[in-house]
Amino acid sequence: MSLKCGIVGLPNVGKSTLFNCVSSAKAQAANFPFCTIEPNVGTVTVPDERLTRLSELVKPERLVPAVTEIVDIAGLVKGAHKGEGLGNQFLSNIRECDAIIHVLRCFDNDNIVHVDGSVDPVRDKEIIDTELQLKDLDSVEKRIQKVEKQAKTGGDKDAKKLFDLLTIIKAHLLQGKSVRSAPVAEEDRELIADLGLLTDKPVLYLCNVDENSAKTGNAHVERVREAVKDENAEVLVLAVAIESDIAGLETYEEKMMFLEEIGLEEPGVNRLIKTAYHLLNLQTYFTAGVKEVRAWTIKKGFKAPQAAAVIHTDFEKGFIRAEVIKYADFIHYGSESACRDNGKLSVEGKEYVVQDGDIMHFRFNV
């Protein structure tokens, strides 16, 4: 299961610099608007100390971490929903992402121009929110036109339910609110999944601060927190310029020394990816053998056959059982055989709900 996060924001707020910090690819970063035109796509390894610990015990031929796809999308301006700037392309690129990382400039620096002439992260957030909401409103109104007649005259219960749902969402958008906060049951959201509504996607607000604010934030950050308190969203404080410096260091020791000097325990990009996982309700299970120790990404709540399908669809089709060892037990006893000898390997069927950190082997027959 791949995860695709789109980095969005107004032009020149630090999106491409952030992308360069977290990604194996490199985007152009410069002090002028629309530096990014085509979306830059890169992959980043998901930080997980458990994978390293398992590798130390198993000593496999290779280690395969989970990866995330990061997309640096062109900066947005007012009127994007009408195609202003790079609007149509920008909105299309967001639609393809699973989650949005919305970068907000929360630092003052006269040497770095702001597209609107002043630093105001709440205003910046509202500019992008408005453009996405207007695009969603257009999509919702078009769908309403298609189902309204069936809902009112055809006796079609499904059409009536969809019409009522769309009417609620339209009213919510007209209030200047995003779809993700609409008073709609989660199961009903599946009815509008094909619309790909932009403001229904999970969002992480990334407050890009200066070095002095990297640990505690600042007044700009507090304003953002207050503005999004009623949204189902995450807020993360990151000094993107500092993260860029850390990413440029060659050794682990140099990076840890740098972090210690500024009072941080780990690179902010690690927290970014972990927060994105939490935002998307994801978790990890492992397979561990002499050939390979590997991390697999799944949705929380997946049952064993669904988790097996992430490896190969045949594993789900011919699922027989799963052999499961808890991560803590594996670390305590040091090997699969020791866990088995001590009764810490369980055999689970199709209804087993996979837990974060499970070490699993699947038995199947196709």
C-alpha cells in the first residue's frame, strides 16, 4: 500500500525546500513565485526504529523499509479554481494525493519575498482553503444536477440519499468550510468518493518557522492552531531551512550533534512522516526472515487476509492462516524459534485484526 502526500501552499513559502529535505529527489528551490511548475515526485523512507532492531536480531540479507511518495505541487494563487496561475494543474495534482501537507510561512524575513507582501499564515491558509472549496462546490453542484430529478421524482432511494448528502455538503461549503468537517457519517462519505473532493482529504498544517522557534513555535503558530482547532487536522512545527541543513550532513553522528545543539531529539522530517501516517490511519506490520526483513503499510483495522494482500493478491485469495508474533515478544526472546518454543507464536484465522508491529507469516494455497 503506497502513501502519496502532496505538499501545497502559496508560492515561496518553503514547499520545495521541504521536499528536498524529505525526498530522494531534488526540486529547484528559489526566491521567486512559481519556481515549481511540473510537480516534483520523490520517495522517502518511513522512519521506524523497530525495523532496525529486528534487523539486528535476524541479520537478513536485505532490509526493506516502508516508503512514502511525496509530491511537490506548484504554488497556488487566488483564482486557481478558475484556472488562474497554474490553478487547473495544481488542483488536478492535489486530487491524485491521499493527504495534503499544507505549508504555511510562520517566520519573518525581509529578504524572502511573500507573494502577498506580508506574513500572515491564517490569511494564506484561507486563500488556499477558499480555492479548494470553490472547486469542490463546482463538483458538488454538477453532481446535484445529475441526481436531483431521480431523487425527487423517480423513487430511487439511493439517488435520494445521495442528493440529501450532497445538499448538506453544498451548504457546508457555502459557509466557507471544508468537506472534511461536514456533519456527515464516515460510511456516507464513500458515496461521494468518486468526486475526489479536495477538501475531504486529510490535511497536515506544517508551520515553517525560523530556527529560534523550532522547538516551541511562535505567535504565528499559535494563530494557526486557533484557526484550525475545529478541523480534523494535524499541526506540525518545523524549521524547514534548518531541516535542509541537517539533510545536507553526511553522517548520522553529525546530524545528531546538530540536533542536540538546537535542542531537538530527532529530525523534524521524521516527525512529519510519522504524523502523516497517523493522519491517514495507517500502521505497520513486519515480515522477518534470513532473506529479508521488511515493513508493510496497512490501514488500521485490516484483517489478516487484507494485510496479506498487500504482499500479493494471491495471499488473500488463498489465505489459510497467519502466524503472528508480537514485536515486544520477538525483541524479548530474540528469534522466531525462541518465541515459538515459549508459546509466543499464535495461529490466527481470517477474522484476526492485525496490530501495529505484528511480525507475520502467511500460509496460503492458490
